[in-house]
Amino acid sequence: MATGAITSAGLGSGIDVESLVTKLMALERQPINQLQTKETSVKTRLSAYGTLKSNLSALQDAAEALQTRAKFASNTAVVADTTAASATVDSTAVASSYSLAIDKLAQTEKVRSIGYASASTTIATGTLKIDLGNFNGTTFTADALRSVSVTINSSNNTLAGLRDAINGANAGVTASLVNDGSATRLVVSSKDSGANNAFKLSGLTGFDFNPAAASTLLSTQVSQDASFTLDGIAMTRSSNKITDALDGVTLNLAKITTATTLTVGSDTSSITTKINAFVTAYNNTIGLMSSQSSYNADSKTAGPLNGESSVRSIQAQLRSIVGGSVGADTSFGRLSDIGIQVGANGKLTVNSDKLSTALKDPTKDVAGLFITGTSSSGFAAQIADRVKTILGTDGVLTARTDGLNKNIKSTDDSISKLESRMSVIEARYRAQFNAMDRTVASLTGTSNFLTQQLSRL
């Protein structure tokens, strides 16, 4: 007897096939769930290593800021009369005080023409010769190697044309036009200051100029060198920016003065800031490793890096460095000598008063305690080098994170294969239940038919 098609699992038998399949598949998926749980743990550990790498990188930066004497040293330069001059220094400057007097400021040569109606006013044609040379206040001496000629013809014989021709000649001078509201004037200036950068103009009617004689053009500023004395030593320079009078000091002269003082000293505030930044970065790294590798016996919870030998190794290496001593390149041997103590938790604390006293003592070489020396390396140099190795491509962290990434990839591959298998298993369960459903439906139909026939006997 035909029974009719079964279109939904369980309709023929009355059994909740969907529920059975779901429960059976939940059991089948347990290996996948276990792998996913394991993968989540590994990803958490990998993320924790990423945070540790970031902290170690910050520690490396803070250590490198103290790794060399040039980076460690921080000097200041102060001019008592700030309107007369200013000064900047580098690490080679020597702490001292100097008297400074400024007699003259360096100037460029500058001249202007008579007034013309406009920039387009026609001027004479000819050849303008521009000679650069030295003007000692009375005599101009031309430099044969710095002579340029400019041709003015019918195509450019205007005030604007002359300006453009001078600027295009690259002759060591510049030209511009100035309009005062009633007339336009050509202004010619030497590009560089100093007595050796004076200039002479000749050969073009209306535009002759000799700094040592009366000229058609009017001199508005004479070229001259800066003249000053430093601790009684007379000096001249072609520029007001003096870079070679004192080692490591750049002076910027601004005003004539009979006497002021230049003081070069050590900027202990800046050095203290760098040392404190190093201590903070070290403490952040040590604190992070301690918290990530911890285990709480009460709550029975562990940090993401609990049991990681690489973390214990890094902790041991860093603590060994700061707890040790350095060689003979410094007045000190240990960090505690300048007020930096290692606590029971491995972190550093700074005694500000003791550190300040050490930094202000000119007989003590605090820098040697941190920098790379000639015969030994200081604490910052050792930390910087060690962290660089730890973070390097062959370092312990790279090896460990590479291993974790391979673990994740392997787990993902296993999960992918199991997921494919789940599809096959689920299809098999459904096929089996569908077959059972059809069989039960057929038997039920037969039973009902026989029951009906027997009831008619």
C-alpha cells in the first residue's frame, strides 16, 4: 500500500528528529569546541605578548635616550641681556661663564636708486657689471672670481627688466622694487652679510655704485663684519650667527652692547626627566610581566602568560642588569649610588634629592653610569642592547610569538577539517532518520489497513 511522500523529518514517525540531530551533532562538535577554546587561550596569550613587546619597545626608547654621552648630556646657554644676543648649545659645550661685548653687527650691502614714475619706466641700455669684493670702510677691492655682467637692451630696458636681469644673473646680489606711493625705486642688496660681500655696480647709466665713492645710487646700509669680544678676546665674523667661537655654542648677535654675560651650564632638569622616564618605562615593563604571569590561588585564575618560560627569562635578565654594577668609566658603580633603589618587587624607586645632588656635583660623572663607555657599558646602554636582542628577529619573543601563530594556524586547519566532517555526519544522520521515518510510516500504514480489515470480519 502506498503511504504518500514524507516531506519533513519526523512527520511519519512522530519522533522529534530535529532535536535528535541537534543533540547528536552537539556531541560530535565537542572536539571542535575544545579546539576553539584552546585557540582562544592561545590568542589571548599572543595578545599579551603583543602588549609586552610594546612596553619593551618603550623601555628601549627610554634607555637609548641615555645610551650615549651626547644624548645624556643636556646643556643650557643663557645671555644676561636677552636683547643683545641669544645662544644655543650641544653636548660638547663646557660649563663656564664668559663676558661678551658687541661692537658691530654684521650687515649686507644695500643701495637704492632715484625714484622713477613706475616699474615700466624706460631706462638706459648697456651692460651692468656687478663686482663683489671687500670693503674695509674706505677702500673697495673687487674679487675677480666674483664678477658678472648683465646686458640691458631694448627687450628689458625698464626698471622691472633690470630687476629681473639682476636676479637672473646669480651674481651674489638681489634686486627688488619699492613703491613709496610717489615713486618706484630699485633696491639692490648683497645676498650675504660681511665686509667681504660688498658690491660695486658700473657700466649702466643711472645705476653706478661704488661703496668707496660718491655714486648715482644711494647707499642705505654698508656691508660690514660683526665685531665682538669674548672674555676680552676681539673677534670678527661675516655673520651674526657665530658657530666657531666656543666649542658646542652657537651665538646669535642681535644688538650692540658694551657688556653682558654668557653662561653655559648643565641642564640637570632635562637629565632628571630622561632618567625618570627610563625608570618609569622599566617599572611599567616589570609590572606588566608580573601581572601577566601571576596566579591567584584564591580565585584560581592565572595571567595570560602564567607559566611562560620566556617571560621569566626576560624578567631575570632585566633585573640582573639593574641590580648589578658597572665598570671604571664612571664615578659610581651602582644605581643606588645616585638614589635609584631596586625594590623587593623588582621595581625601581628614585630618591630625588640624592639624584639631584649627584647631578649637580661637577666632580661626579653620572653619565658614565648609563652610557656606553670605553671599557664598559652603563645601565641604560645594557638595557637598550638587551631589549634590542629580545625584540630582534632571532629574539626569544619573536620565536615564541611565531610558535603561537603556527599553533593558531594548525588549530584553524584542524577546525576547518572537522567542520567539513560535521557536514558529512549531519547529512548521514538525517538520511538515517529519514529512512527510519519512511519505514515507520509504511509500517503504520500497513497496521492501520490490517486493523480496518480485521474490524470487518
